[in-house]
Amino acid sequence: MDLKTILQLVLGSILIICSIAIIIVIILQEGHQAGLGAITGGADTFFSKNKARSIDAFLARWTKGFAAVFILMVVALNVIDRFMA
């Protein structure tokens, strides 16, 4: 195997792992639909609202991080494919 193939395999594997992680993190995030708790009868306390916000903020940060890695891996794979012989 040459260096180009090895780099493509490693970066492609990282890209697949990152894309699966993005999907999982997005699915874990809570929806932002207004009034959904009132429809289902759920009574939110002050502490549960703040907990949900902190978890959503945590998941939003991870989403941004995984998205940045995803973009870098796509660019790197395209550069390797284009410029390595």
C-alpha cells in the first residue's frame, strides 16, 4: 500500500466515525417546539428547565466540534485525492 491509500483509509475512517457521532448528538438534542410540555401535561420545574438547557448547550458544543472535524476531514481527503500522485 502506498501513502495515499493509507491516508485515505485513516481519514475516511475518522470521517465515518465523525458523521455517526454528529447523527447521535443531533438526535440526543431536545426539540425547540414551543408549548410541547403543556400539551403533554408535563410540569417543568425551574431546576429541570436549567438542566435541559445545560445539556442542550453541552450537546450543541459537541455538535459544532464534530462538524468542524467533519469539514476538515472532507477537505483533507479532497486535497489528498487531488494533489497526491
